[in-house]
Amino acid sequence: MTYAERKKFFDQLLTVYGRNPVLEALQEVTVPAYRLHLAESNRAGASVDKITRLAQQRSIEIVYHSRDELSRISGNKRQDQGVALDLQCPRYGHYRDFLDSAPFQYQLIALDRVTNPQNLGMVIRSVCASPLQGLLLPTKGCAPLSPLVIKASAGSVFHCPIYRCDDLAQALPEFVARGARVCTLSANQGQSLASFRVEAPLIYVLGNETTGVSQPVTALAHHQLNIPMCNGVESLNVAVTAALLAFRDVIATTG
């Protein structure tokens, strides 16, 4: 395997932790698992024994670590319970991989500081089920792809095209340089989403649940769009907004 192939492979790995999430992932045989990590300090017990047995039945490599080493792998010593599992997500990768082979027309949803795992999971589920080309997800400021996100996504995180970047404000200019238009959503300003039509690659940015889109990202936007509200409602939940965007063209075509 070449360096580029190895890098791409490891970029597709998603590590889950905690005994119940790992057990559930191992029981889902359609999800490819790469390596099981166990703390040497784990005591024998029903859950650890079952996890080990399932990994052996699926011929998954098992590696034992010190408690500190295991916490560095999981990134969450308080909640990993001495267990972590590397899952291979073939549609999870770096945003430049998408740019290198992007179609002439595409639509992505990008998230800016969305911190609620439940919201992130539901956004992933909507994107996965829709005709959109994927989700642009920064590692800086957004909720990580944790067991809570996996549960909220109903497992769709393993099938959704998710493109990782470090910082959204730094990644978006690369898309713009290749012809993409950046759109932000507002509750009461800008053009109505229903009437918006542009023949160009589009990136819809959804912001933080409380403060919205950050100023550095707002400064990069070409279009500000809104979904008109009725009856005094100020805004929609970010996951609901993502669902509307994800199926906007489908509804317009079939409606």
C-alpha cells in the first residue's frame, strides 16, 4: 500500500468508544471494523467478554493498551470505559479529496460551530438520505462524531459522505476559488429560499444553535437566504433547516 493509499485509509477511520456503543457497532456486521482497542486494566465481565468474543468472531484485530494510551486513542478518558473501536467509513474523508473529483454542479451543507450531538446526528441523517453531495464538517468548533451523534443519526453516519476540514473559514475559500457560491441562512434577512436559483456549485452554511453563523464565515458568503417564519416563531432548529435544504430540489421537482 502506497503512502497516499495508507493516508486515505486512515482518514476514513472513525473511532467510537464506550462499551455499549462499541458492542452495538460490533453487532452491526454491515459496518466494517478495523481494530478493537482494550485497556489492560479492564476487569473480566459480561460486556468486555462479549465485545472480545464478537471481535474474534469477525476476525478484527485486538490491541491492548495502558489506560493512558487507550484514553489518547478514544480522546475521552471519562467515558471510554476502557474500550474503543476503529470503524472504517468509506464515505468519510478530507474535503480536498472531494474537491479533486467534484462534479460540475454540486450542493453541500456545511456546519459552523454546531455543538449539539443530537442536532449533528439528525443533520447527517438528512444529508445521507438526500440527493446532496455531502456534509462539510469542521473538526474545530463542531461536536465530534461521538456515540451520541452515531445514535442520533440512526447509523447513517457510516454511509453519509462527510468531508472533514480543520476550520470552515479556512476551507471555504478553496471551494470559492473553484466556482462555488457560499450561502448563509437567516431567519429574517436576505432572499427567500423558495425563490433562490443559481447555476453554480452551492454550499449552504448552517450556524451555531444560539449565535448563528460566525463573522469570519459570514464575510465569505455570496448570498444570504431566509425561510419566512409565521406566528411569531423566530427560527427553526438547525437540524430541521438542514432537512429542508437537503430535500428542497426534490420537493420542488415532485411538487
